[in-house]
Amino acid sequence: MGIALAIGLQVISSFLFASGATLQHLGVKSTFDPTGRQSSNRLTIKGMLRLFLIPKWLLGLLCVLAGAGLHLVALSMAPVAVVQPVGILAVPWSVILASKIHGHKVPLRIWGAVGITVVGVVGFTIFSSVFARGDKQFSFQGVVISFLVVCVICAVLSLFAARAAAWAKAMLWSSVGAIFYGLASGMMKAAMNLVQGGEFDLFHWQVLVVIGFMLACYGLGVWMIQQGYASGPAEITVGTMTTVDPFVAVIFGLFILGEGSGMGPLPAIGMAVSGAIAVYGVVLLSRDHPDALEERRKDAEEKDRARLIP
């Protein structure tokens, strides 16, 4: 009964997350010229602050927070391997919501991309939950290095996102945000391990540094995710987040917290293959989304006009 209830709560949580993402996407889009090119939108600091005055965006934030609360309750009632895969339902939910709001029929290729993403994330979660059972360790140096490495990776990805093809912008901006979110989850776990290990209290300088890293990751993640909403459809951001976020958190746990010390090579290969499948699904979703096709049509028209001008 407890597992069934946990699954039900996670289904509701996934719907709340998809609804929140859709509402926030609408809120962000309302700050830009509706006749302009969506892929060219860039959210400024002033624009970010304006979002807190938009009811749709605030309602979306409330939905996301409510979904996160239900997710935590579900995790307290059932194993991660049972609860976590259900969260990927946020992707089809967001596709359905977008089709209802914008009044377009969802092409079969989009459902195919969603299916590939779901299969990949579920497989990755099962491998990581079942086989990653090593003794938890803590390396403060490893935490610092991981934060710096992620910042460099995200800076490079941000440069690519700013110059990427129209169909890839939302995916890349959302990937940067999801990487920061995933690392924030890992930092939260690292801080908990420090305090629960009994060696440090909550106000020890190492714990405070890790918490500082966590807060910085959340702040940067929020900023990048809003850039994703600004430059593309909400379902692409949702698909990217539900794929990349858990990957980064699990990898941090495996290599920095030592949770993968008991994992053999075959489960690791299974995780890598599942992760690649999920990423491929997100790429297909980004490339074949109706908005992306419309952007490519506009690009072709602009090139044709440029050739006709002497």
C-alpha cells in the first residue's frame, strides 16, 4: 500500500513539475516580443527580476515547489528505484500541456523522442539505484574540484548555447541549468554526510563552504533554466532537466561520495548506454519539435531572400 501511494504521489509530482515548467515558460515568453524569433531571446538580470511580478511565473514556481515536496514524501515511503523513474512522466505531461495550450497536434516523431528519453532515464535510474551501493565517503578536496570543473564546463557550454543553431539553444541552456541543479543535489548530500558522520557540526567551515557551493549552483541553475524557457519550448527544458539533472547527481555520488565503490563494470556500462539513449531522445525532441521546424523554415526563407538581394 505504501509503495502504491508513493507512486501515486510521484505521478502527481511529475504533473506539478510539468505544469510549473509550462507556466514559467509562458511567464518568461510574455516578457519578449511575441513576433520575434524565440531562439534569439536572452533573459537579462532586469528581465529575471520582472518575472517575480508575473502571476503565471509565480504560480509555476509554486507548482514546482509543491511537486518537489510531494517527491520528498514519495521518497520517504518507497525506494529510489521505484520513485525516481516515475518522475520522467513530467516529459509527456509537458508535451500534452503544450499541445493543449498552443492548439497543435503532437507528431508521432515527438512521442518517439519522448519514449526514447523515458526508456533511457528509467534504465539509468535502475542501474544507479540497484548497483550503486558502495560505502559513502567524503573528500572536501574532491567537492571543491568538482565545483570548479563544473563551472568551467558550464561556462564553455554557455558559449556554445549563445552561438548554437536555433533548435539547440533551449536544450543547451537547459543542460547548463540542469548540470548546476544536479551538482546542487550532490552538494546537499555531501553536506548531510559531513554532519551525519559526526565529525563536523552544521556551522563547521567545511560544511558552510559546501552549503555555499550548493546555493551558488541553485542560483546559477535557476538563471540558466530561465534562459532555456526564453529560447525554446517548455517541454525541451523539462526533458533536458529530467535527463541531465539525475545524471550529474548520480555521477557526483559515484565518484565524489564513493557510492560506486561496489559497482562492477557491467552496471557502469549499462548506465552509460542508458544515459546515451536518454540524451539521444532529448536531441531528437529538440531537433524535431514543431517550434524547431518553424525556426528552420524561417532560416531558409531568410537565406533565400538574402540570395535574391543584389
